[in-house]
Amino acid sequence: MHDRVVPFLIDSERLRDRVARVRADDEASVRRWLAQSRDQVGRTALVFAVVIGGVVLTTTWPGAGDFAWARTSDVATALFGQFVLPFEIVSVLLTAAVVGGVLLARRELPGEKEGRQ
């Protein structure tokens, strides 16, 4: 077991050193790196959207039949009748995901860290 843990600890120390070096770089190079990353993410998202759109538009969707143009009342009846339990489970999971995202993205205010133990 120690054979697996020790390399992880060594790699995490290396990672911390690398992060410290990146933080120590001048602000211009960090901004340049962020701009390049943002451009790459944008291009990747665009390609992904085009591929998914192409697949959705060219698929014949067998089995959709009558359900392709259902009325809103039919969807509501199915959602709150037959599928009420899965709907509630998904709603709890999504609420937990939103709360977790807010907590992870929350900024710490100056002096807030000193109050924590």
C-alpha cells in the first residue's frame, strides 16, 4: 500500500512546486497563458457543438414516432405521474450540484481565514 501512496505524495509535492513557480511568474505571461487556454477551450467547444449538432440533425431517431411532438400537458402528466420519483431524485442531485458549485467558487473575504480554525 505504501508503494502507491508515496509516489502520489511525491507527485503532489512536485505539483505544489509547479503551481508556486507559475504563481511567481510575471503577470503578463500568466495572462497570455490564460488567453491561449481560453481560445483553445472556445475552439474545442465550437467543434464539439458542430459535431453534436450534425449528429442530432442527421439521426433518424427510430422509436420517437408519436412522442416527437407531444403536448406540454402530456409531458407534465408523465413527469409528475409515472416519473415523479426519478424527477425528484434528479432535482435533489441538481440542487446539491449547484450548492457545491457555489461553495467551490465562493471568494474568501479579507480576514475571513483568520476566523476559521
